[in-house]
Amino acid sequence: MIPTIDIAPLFEPEAQGQVATDLAVFQAASHSGFMVITGTPHTAELGAERRKSLLRLFDIPEAEQRKLWKRNFAPENSNLYRGWFPLHSGDSLCREGFEIGPDCGRSLPSLSAPDLLYEPSVFPNEIDLPGWRSDVSDFYQAMESIGNILLASLSRSLGIDEAIFADAFRDGISTLRLLRYPARPLPQGALSRESSAFITKGSHSYEIVCGAHVDTGLVTLLADCEVPGLQAQTQSGEWIDIVIPTGGFAVNFGGLLSRWTGKKIRATRHRVLSAGPERFSIPFFFEPRPDTLIAPLPIPGAERFQPFLFGDYLWDTTTRFPENYGLGHLRPAQPGYRDPWASAEPGSQ
């Protein structure tokens, strides 16, 4: 089962319910790797009206959309890492998205050397979307607040200093992604065994518009946008629907957090189904500074691994996705970097 946890006590210092809430969050993180949370204090910043405001982006004219496309799809544009990936970014034409960084609400840090991962975000014209950027800023900062609260809670349960995560995420490069899955035709009648992109549940057919995967990062917060479709896989292999109550969020823990905590946190496979209608999604990928050293934490019994920089890992993984193909050479990793999933071995350090 995927637990639903009221995390309101985590926002109240010394709250009586904090210990119990910490335990519930850790049990979810270490067993299911997935949870639904309620009780966040950001009603205005993250509510249904704010989410609708953010999704206005997909209504702007096509000519204005193209100005925001990543350079992979519009060579005349300068932005590579932040911005819009259109429907033709993948073979299936099943989704498009827009990615926003921390400069939606604060200045990027001054760097001694440029870093593509701190690339400035691109934004639509205020005339086309009045108030949009302010709404995005509020949403982004509220999501960061929730991410920090969850990692502080996990720190207490893991017995490590809360400052470890807090310091790593100061000037972090978290990504707010707006996604649109267009309406899709579904097959009529029984599905053939060759129809691997479709499944049946009961008497209904569904298309798998985002295949089964484990997020590569640390913590993903997903806002509910009314049309269901998110599923998580249990340890027994069963796929279960994620039901997000009004005002709640789905939270899943990524492969990197599992690695960083020495496998004390579990990363869970999940996927997205479409029953045909247009669907929107607003995931927030909580990410630290690129120069954060991902090294074994002082957790008794945790699996050891070879340390590496977060930025090297992020660029290596993100350039494997269709929207970023062919960009890997533009940000060389530090000498000696190796894919942690290929090189990590129990007992290595």
C-alpha cells in the first residue's frame, strides 16, 4: 500500500506529532519508496487555482511557444537545458513539457566558472500570460520548502545532522516541470499481445504514456491535476493507482537518494497511464547544488560507494533523455567520474 501522511506537524517546531510523523515518513521512504502527503501550509501558492494559472502556458500561440523551445528543437534559440521540449521530442508524441529553474524567484549565484546546470530559465512574454511568472515563483519556492522539510525529517530518522542536506540544497538547481499529455485515441475491442503500449484494467484500455521507471534524482513532488493516471509498483510487482486527495501531493524517492543514504531509502518504479483525455502534470524535482559531493553518509550499516559530484551525475543522466540527446559533451565531468550505477559495489568507498 502507498501511505497517505499528514505532514502538518513537520512545519511546527517542537510539535507533539513531529516524532510520529517522522516515523511515518521514514517508513514510507524505506519500505514503499512512495507516499502521498497532505497538510502543507501553502494553500494559496499550491492550490488548484495556482496550478491552473501555471498551465496557461500551453495556451499561448505556437509561434510564442517556439521562442521557448530548447535549442535541440529550435536551433535559433540559445537555451539548452531550460525551456520547452515539444511533442516531437520523442517518437511516441505523447507529451510535451516546460522546465524552469530557481531563477524564477531568485538570482542565480555568482560562479567562478560558468555551469550549464545554472543556465537561466526562459519565460513567456508577460503580455501573453499576465501574473504567470509571479505564480511560478510562489509555486517553486513553496515546493522547495516542502522538499527541505521532508529531508529534515529523513535526517532525524537516519540519525544524521540536518545541516548535511540543508547545506547541499542551498542555491540548489531544482527543476519545476509543466507537462501536457495530449488526448490519445485508444484501441477498440480486445488488445493483441503485441500492443505493448496499452494495457487493460477491467473492461477499459489504457495507454502507457510514460513507461515504468525510477526517478534518477532525490525527491520528486507531484501536484495533482485532476485527471488520474499515476501508478506505482509494489515490491510484489503489482501496479497500484496513486490517488491524490485535493490539495495533496505524491512523493517518490529517487535512485540518487537511495544511493546517497546507502540504500536505506527505497526508490520505486512508477508509470503514467492515459485513458484518452488530455492530462496535465506538475512534477518538482528537488535538486542540490551541482558541486555537492555525493559521498557515503555517516549512517551505521549503510552500503558504501565511490563519491561523485551531483552535477556530473545529473548531466550524465539528463543527456540520456530524448529532449537532451547529443548534449553530453558540452559539460565534461570531473576526471575519474563513473556512472554510480555501473561502478558501485557493496563495500567500495
